[in-house]
Amino acid sequence: MKTTNEKVGLDQKQIKQTIHKQILTVCFLPVIFAFLHLVFAYHMLSLVLEVIEVVDATMMLTITLSICSIDRFRQRKNVKFLI
């Protein structure tokens, strides 16, 4: 039985490439937007931490980047599982 992609004339290599692009878009687009959000929210977060007298911005940045790295690793592992 032919799949829809085969019916429109795509061979197996093209089907695999299409699926790969779609998975990357669905999985990594949220990560990119989260990073952009972090970039813009970092200043506000620093101000809030300064108000509650946590002024070590380097520590906050290190913890934030560590959490992002761990999440990125987990996301990458899930994408490899899907492909």
C-alpha cells in the first residue's frame, strides 16, 4: 500500500528528509523561543533578585545556563529517539 507521500511522487529519501525537517521544526522551535524569552527576561529577573538582595548575577546566569543545557540535552535525546 502506498503512502500519501509516495502517491505524490516522493521517494523514500525525500520522505525521510521531509519528516526530519518537520521533527526538527516541531522540537527545536520551542527551544529557540525559550532562549529568546530568557534573553529578554534576564534583565527583569536580575532586578527582582536585586530587590530580594540576591545580587550575585554570575551565579544566577550559571544556574540558568546549566538548566538550559540540561534541557537541551534531554530534548536532543528525544529527537534522536523520534528519528
